[in-house]
Amino acid sequence: MERNLTSEQRDWLLQLDTVAPTKPEPPEHVKAKLVEYGLAIELVEGGQQLTTLGREALSNEDGTPREGSGSPPT
């Protein structure tokens, strides 16, 4: 499945890509898509965290994660 991100979804991915302990809270419709696409996960203590796939999507110019990518971060 191709996961082309909207500009709003990509903006939220960028906002989640932080080491700050408190992450911003995306709107429900954005959060649901990021989690569905595997780009972010819901944390037990609340909030979201960017996944490796989410970071990869940010590094791809078109915002589309490559299929089958799952290599661990270096």
C-alpha cells in the first residue's frame, strides 16, 4: 500500500521528531493515520512517538516510506 502523506500529516511528523519529553498532540484524524501507517505509535503513558518508519518517511523527499523497509536504526 502506498502511503502518500498529506502536508498536514508530514508537518505533524516533523513536530513529533523531537527529543523533548513532551510531544505535541496531533488532531485525532492525523494521529489515526500516522498510527495506521506505522509512522507513529501511541505511548502507554499518553502521546505519540515517531517510529523508525516515520523518520524514514521524513528523510524521503516525497514523504512516502519505502515498502519492506524495516532495518534497525544505526
